[in-house]
Amino acid sequence: MLTRTIVASTLSLALGGCFLTPDYAFIEADDVMIEPVRGAEYRELTEYGDLYAISMQSAHDVGGTIAAAIEGIEKVLKLLDRFPTDEDDEGYRVYGPYHPRDAEVSWLFRLDGDTDGSRFEVWVGPTSAGSRSDMQQLLSGEVAVAKTRRSGAFHLDFDVYEAYGSALKIGADRDRHYTGVVELRFERDLDSQLKTIDIDYDDFTITQEVPIHDDFAATRYRFARAADGAGSFHVDLAATFQWALWSGPAIERAVIDMSWQADGAGRAHGELRSEVEGDLLLGDMVLDECFDPRGALVWREVNEAYAEALPGYNKGDPRGCAAVELDAAVK
């Protein structure tokens, strides 16, 4: 799973002191944080469903990682905002190239807009970079800000991140390798719980050899929450589920859909398809669950082959499930 921060923990910058409020709009971590249902509450329960746990962890890992990247980039931008800028032929304000003290990478930002909205680009390169032509684009996007509504989209290139990994990665993240591109679109209301996040992936993968071989790939995430808190979550991913009794070391593809009502009670449907014949214990798995407002398991049912092999796994009564439709669009 996507479990480590990208940029925020890697800058190693002493950003002490106060920053002036910028005169342009930029992406915020809260814009991209995925928060289905009630987040961390499920960790306090004695029993919760497998689909619920996978969904919560996937949302936390992906949202947390991207949010950390945005926070880290914003810190560098605030640092650069202390210095004079140039204007290029397209009317963008240009910050840099700037080489932070003790860092192994140079940064350059291009910004066009004001506090109501802006377009931006983030470039990284070697410490010797003297211009944008010596650098690669890590992030580009736009954001619009109204009184109570924020919206925007951006493109985050993990191939560029990987190219400068020796300078950007720390801790356990040094053992992970990334490929691909993330395209994210968001909208959120500041006066209610309304929020949507769509993420499309192009050849996005994470591989790791230490302490064990692990693979993760994603193709799509969608999180949609209405003003009252009711919502839905969809994820397409491919990963090794070696922690599960029903899986082996090879990659399985999983599709999970979850919906919940305003109080948090809801249901989930998941399908796991083996990419390698025989890796899943008994072939493809189809699993349905429902949960109460705190995420506690109310009912669970797996397809017949697994039900026979795992006596006691099925439990509860579907009549206790919340009346939500898994394919209902969030308005």
C-alpha cells in the first residue's frame, strides 16, 4: 500500500520564522485528503470488515501521501516567496531555480493568478540547475477559490520523483520505487461536508524488496461526500495481499465500492481477481459487508467456495444493514 510521505518529510529545511500570507491561491492538503466514513475510529474496534479496513487504509495512504507532497511543496514555495521574482514571456511569476541549504535538489516555481485562482508549475532539478531547461516538471495544476468553495486539479509525476529519489526519500521510503503519473481533481465546500476527489493513475506502481517483496498499483480512486456526510468510495487497485490467509505472494486485482449514509452506517462490495492462476486460495473472491455508524462489522458474506473453507467467516444478518445503494451517485 501507499504508506509513506513524498516531499513533506524530505525537504530538511529550517523554515523557522513567520511567512506573509501569499497573494495567490495554491492547493491545500485538506483539498486532497480522502476521508471516507469516520477515518481512524475503526482502529479502536474489536472487529471490522476486511473491505472496510482495506478501503480505510487505501484512502488514508493515498490521501495522506499526496497531501504530504502538497504540504512539502507549499513549504518550499513559502520560502521562495521571500525573494524577488521574475516574469517570463507567458506572464508567469518565476521563483528560482533555488537550491535550499543542505538539499540535493533545486526548485523552480511558475505561478499565474491571484487569491481567487491560479495556475502553477513546480520543477525540480540538480543543484547545478541554472534554468528551467535544466529541470523536470514534478507538479502542474490550477486552483479556484470562492467564499465557501475550493476546486482544482493537478498532475503529479512520480517518474520525476523517482529520478530525484536519492534527494527526496527518507526512512523506509528509500526502499520503495515509484513509476507513473497521478491526475487528481477535487472540489470541497468550506461550510459543509461536501467534497469530491477523483484520482486517475497512468502506469502508477510501487515496488519494494525490503523487508519483503511487495507490489502495489492503482488505476482509479473516487471519493464523493454530500453536504450531510453521506458518501461513496471506489477504488481499483492491484497489490500483494500477503497478510491475508486467502492470498499468496502474487498480485491480485481488487475492485471495492463502498457507500454510507449521513450517520456513517453503510455497506461495501469487493471483488478480487487472481492475476496468477492458483495464487488466490480458491480462485476469485466476491465479498459483501455492511457496517454500523462506527464502522463495526454488522454482516459479512463471502462466495460459497471461501465460505466452505473458512467456517465462521460469514456472520451477522443482512437485515441489519443500512439502506444504501452501492451505485448511488452522491449529489
